[in-house]
Amino acid sequence: MAARGADASERSLGIRRSPIYPEKPKVVASTTGPSTTGAVQPPMQKPGFNVNAGLSNQQNIRASDVYGANNYTTPWADAEAKAKAIADAALAQQSAFQSSLKNVGGASGAGGTGNAGANWQSMYDTAQKNLGAGYDQAKTMTDQGYAALQTYLQNNPNNPYAGFTQQVQPVANPMEQFLSAYGTSNDPVQAQVKAEQFAGEQGAGAFNSLVDILSRSAQGSDASRLAEMQMGQTMAGSGLEAMRGNYQSQNALELLKKRLGTK
Amino acid sequence: MAYNPASYEARRRGYMNDYASTGAMNAYTQFLSQQRGQRDFADMNKAYDKAAPQLVASYGRRGLNSPNVGSGAFQQGLQDFASDRVSKTAAAQQTLNTQNSMDALQNKQLGDRYQQSLSDLEAEKAQQIANDAQELLKLRMGG
């Protein structure tokens, strides 16, 4: 049975202090009388003479006393060293994590202003600036390309059938004077002239209807091309906008990851 | 593929050469066709001009036409002859006219295809520039 006032490591050699909470200096009862200075007094007697006697006379015996100060290589000591190393690493990581958390929101000024956070913010700002410049350049290129197309299409309206009609050739009676010379009436021949004129107009009308359809088709095609150009320009602009938004989101996400210390 | 003005210029030259050679060939073919149609028309009028006095003479030989006699058969014959000439020459004229119109239409369609090809080419240019702009933005952002 350990004496009162002794800690767990002294009561049982199998229980060790966690390295996270290192052992505090302990004031122990002195067997040589009260200290005049109040300082911590080390054990006065070296072990090795009589363990049982040592326990019974309330001496503060340590594991190192039992196994030797210079040969402190018990299995517990190895485990202790490993645990301490793990705990130290965990503490360091936790400290860094907490420091990172403080920097979250630094972009808006709400968080901390650690150096790492400031660097990430700077990188983020640079990336956003490059993105903005790249977007402006791409948008300018796209707009210039479509402006050139629009200029070309407006200067070259494609309506090849404009003003194209078949003229009706007038039908004449070349023998009018000949018939008159022989005292013969031209009336029956004039009826034939009218019939041929009508047939000619019918033929020209059919042809002009064909041309009109082709003309409307060409004009529709031209209007369609202009609309297609405008749609293409809109789509290209929307694509660039989407890309910019995507890259902006990626940059913001990367910044957040850096500040959170995650991958 | 990055925008390459040279490739578009080569294609434009190709369209232009095709338009020029096809147009020239069409123009020559059309000229021959119109020349043949006009010659036929002229020959027809010449034949009618030559036949008219022979028709009058034929009625005279049969006593159906003379300075003092103007029979109904002779007048009917002349009217039929004139009507037939009007009909045949009008048909020939209309055929010739339609042929000219069709030739002109063919030229218009050739020009339409040429213009459409050039417009397509310009549209391709704009589209390629837009695609390249997107690729450049991607490259600028690290792919």
C-alpha cells in the first residue's frame, strides 16, 4: 500500500502519467526533518537496500530508483516515449488546425490575419486577377470575331434573286399589214395574239412565282444566318461566363481548403 | 485547331475559282443555246416570210384570188396562215425567253451557292475564334 500523498506512478509501477500532462514537482515529506527553505526535497536515501523497508517507511520510490537511473529501459518507458511523441504531434497538429481556423474568413476580414492565411489570400487574389484578365481577353476576342462576321453579313446580304423577274415578251401580229393589203380582217389573228400573250403571261407568272419562292428562301436563310450568328455569340459569351464562374468557384474552394488545412 | 487565316483564305480562293470556272462554262453553254434558239427563231420568220407570197400565188392559180376577186377561202387561208405564224413564233419566242430566264436563274443560283459558301466560311471563322478564346482562357487558368 502506497503512502498517502504519493501519486499513481508511485503507488503502482504499471500506471504512467500521460505525457500531455507532465508530472508536476511534488513536495514530499522529508525524513530528515523540515526544510528550512521550503524547497522540494529529493529522496534522501538511494534505493536498492530494502524495497520493503522503503515502502513502509514512506520513502518516495520511483521506477528509476528501482531499475537504475542510467538504465531506464522498461517496456513502459518505450510505450511512454511513443505515446509522448504521438501526443506531441497531435498537439502540434491541433495547434496548427486551430490557427488555421482562426484565419478562415480572412478574405472578408472576419477571420485572422496569419501569415499563411495572408499568403493564400494573396494567391487567391492573383488567381482571380488572372482569371479576370483572361476572361476579358477571351471575351474581346470572341466579340471581335462575331463583330467581323456581322459586318461581313451586313455588307453582303445574300438575296441573289432580288429584282429578278421574267419579262413577258409582247406578242405581235407580223402579218397585220400583209392581211390588210389583201383586204382581209385581222380580228381572228388578233384573237390568237391575245391567246398567245395570255399564255406568255401565265408562263412568266409561274416562273416569277418560282423565283419568288427561291428569293424568300434565300432571305430566310440570310435572316437565319444572322440569328445563328447572334445565338453563337450569345452562347460563346455564356460559355465564357460559365467558365469564369467555375474557375472563380474553384479558386474560392481552394482558398477555403487551404485555410481549413484540408486537401 | 487554332485559328489559321491562311487555311480560310485557301478555301475562299477555292470557292472563287470554282465559281469563276463554273460561271464561265455556264455562260458559254448558255450563249450557244441562246444563239441556237435565236437562229431557229430567225429561220422560222424567214420561212414564213418566204411562204406568204407562195400562199397568195397558190390561191391565185386556183382562181380564188385576183385583183377583182377576193374569195372567203382566200381570206380564211390568209388568216389561218397568219394565226399559225403568230402561234408558232410566240411559242418559239416564249421558249427562247424561258431558256434565257432559266440560264439567268442558274447563274443566280451559282452566285447564291458562292455567297453561301463565303458566309459559311466567315461563320466558321467566328466560331473558331470563339473556341480558341475559350481554350486560351483554359490555358491561362492552368488547363
